[in-house]
Amino acid sequence: MLLTSFAAALAVAVASGETTQKSFPSPAQQPTIHLSGAQMLALGEYLQSRGSKAEASRIYELLAKDADTDIRNEARFRQARILAGDGNLKRAAILLRQVIDDRPEAAPPRLVLAQLLERMGEQDAALRELRAAQASGLPPAVARMVDRYSQALRASRPIGASLEIALAPDSNINHATRSDTLGTIFGDFDIGKGSKAASGIGLSLHGQAFRRFAIGADNAFLIRLSSLADLYSKGEFNDIVVDLGAGPELRLDRSQLNLELGATQRWFGQKPYMRSVRLGATWTRPVTSTTQLRLTGVASLVDNRFNDLEDGKTFTGRAAVEHALTATTGVGLNGSLMRESLRDPGYSTKGWRLGLLGWHDVGRATVTAEAEIGRLNADDRLALFPEKRSDRYSRLSAGVTLRQLQFQGFAPVVRFTIERNRSSIEFYDYRRRRTEFGVVRAF
């Protein structure tokens, strides 16, 4: 099995001195009952070798509060290995993340954390840890082992689920204009208060569940159900999306190809707003040990329940590159092209977006920042307006995850976003500020 072979290879690395583990004299050789932290570690190791995991675990729990950083982290590392062996993956992952926060350059904890993340169904997070480990520098033999593990990581866990919850104050919950008038071929029309930007505090929910069925040794068939919702006290602004997708995951040499047939239903203001069916493909390949490339293409048929003139076809292509600069810092660049071919040429558009993101671990916190720009142009003008729609879009976002405040495997996260869309049509011209106070997993 993949995990068994990985653990065996990691054990070889441990034996060759490539872990945080130290060698200490046997407790039987100590002339006094007053043991140092190093000797307590040796005692824990001795108890483990005798099969007394519970007693060893209690020693490691005590040493996890030791004033010496090396002793503390070694105890956490060993305790995490015991917990992982007993199936307590979440607690083990939290301890390993604490070790990494103190010692970002320590590769073994990252490798073991990647193993646990894979077992928990977090393949993307596991691959990110492997890229960070490679960026920190690994001995050639271990680097080759990690590269093979990266190739085999793509599809393993048969079932899983995730949920993110945040409280989100938003200055423009309906993405609407603040303009008082709307320019038309008949002159300026007044825009009613109900059609203008409204602020509010909402509950933001993101959830996903999946089921994977193995096809042979390397391939799989994946069924995925995901949803997102922004819920407000004013129900007319509730925005809810449910998406179901299914398709094969195919291993092609060092790459992975995901094909998916899916359907989406969206509600706005408690009413059906849009439904669509799509066919998509995603190709993922490591370019180097610290860089990953992902290409995505999607074609959809759209049925707008509010306006039949917005029915039609949409096409999207996206390329994303993610690179680990160091064990604590990474960057990503992405670009996308969009085409909407709808019933009315006035609603049909062509557009592009370009985004840059970065993240950096500072102690037990992760800081993220992202910037995105884009353009969009309509094929023709709508009959009511004197010119075609032309938009310039920009978005800035920054956030921080505070793992030092973790509770029961979750840590608080704060994100702030500024969004601006400048449009030749006042109806599409808006600005938005959104703050999210939520919780995410702490590892």
C-alpha cells in the first residue's frame, strides 16, 4: 500500500538521521531518578519499544510543555506518530502543525503531515506540504522518495467531507450599483432603493462531500456534492448554490486528468435563479518538485430562470501555477478566459482575469494576500442602453489564520476583501467591501 511504503521509506530516513529524533542513553544507565528532558524522551522511546504506548504517550504529553523548544517539538512529533497509529488523525495533524510552526525548516514533520492529510482526503493540502518540504531542502534519497509519493498521492481516500463557517459583514450583499440613475436611450431613469446596493451581515457556509470508487490500481471514479450559501436576515438577498459532479480520475504518468459531468442549481432571494449542466476537464502536473501546474476547461449550458434572454452556452479556460519559494512562503499565478454565448448578443460577453496570490507562515499564523484584475466586453449593446457593456474588474484580499488560538482542531480566520467593478452600464457598476470572521481546520 502507498502509506505503508511511505512509512517504511520514512523509517529509513529516520534511521539515517534525517528526522528531529535524537539518540540518548538508555534510562537503565542513569544513576539518578531525576531525569532531564532528553532522558525522558529516551524513557518514552524505551517504553514504546516495549509496547507500552500509553505510558510513552503520557511522557510525551508532559514534555510537549517543556521549556526547551527541541525537547518540546520532539515530544510532539513522537506523540503525533502514536496518535496517527491509533487513528486520531486530527489531533496528530495539530501537533505536527505546531512542530512546523516552531521549526519551518524541519522536513520530517511536513512529510508525516502530508501523509495524514492524504488519509483525511486533503490531497491538495498534502501536495502543498510536500512542495514546502522540497523547498526547504531534502537529501537526494529522501527527495526521490517524496517525488514518488507526490506522484502516487492523487487519489486514495474513498470518502470525505469538509465544512467552513464564517460571519461576513458585507457592504454590498447584492452586487448592485450605488448610482441613483440609469442612463438609457430615453434618458436617465431613476433607480429604486430596492435595486441599489444593500449592506448586511450574513452567515457564509461552504461545504463539500465526496465518494471515490477505485478503478484498478491507479484510477478512480469520483462523485462530489458541494454547496455554498450566503444567508442574511433579509431573505430576498440569500444566495445559495448546490453542485453535483461525477467523473473519472485518471493517472497519466506523472499527471492526473479529472473528467467531470456536473449540474448546478442556484437560488437567489429564495427563488430559483439559474440552473446549468457542464462538462469539464482538469489536468494537473508537477513541473518541478516545488511547482505545480493545473489546467482547467469547462463548457456549460445555462438556463436563467429570471430572464430567458440570458440562456445559452458558456466556456471557461483556466491555468494556475503554484510554487513553494521556501518552507514557509509560496506564490501562485492564475489566468482565465471566459466566453458567454447567450440568446441576446447584448448579454453575450468575452472576458479575462489574471490573479496573483501569496502566503507566508509567521510563527503560528498564516498570512495570505491575493490580487485579481480583469476585463469584460459585451458582443452588442442591449436595446435599452446607448452603448455596449464594458467592465474593468479588480479585487484585493488579505487574511490571516491564527493557529495559536485553535480549539478542537479549528482555528479562527479573518479575511478582508475589496472588490470593484467599473462598467459603462451603471446597472453593473458596483463596489464592495467584505469581512469574514470564521473558523477553518488548524492544520
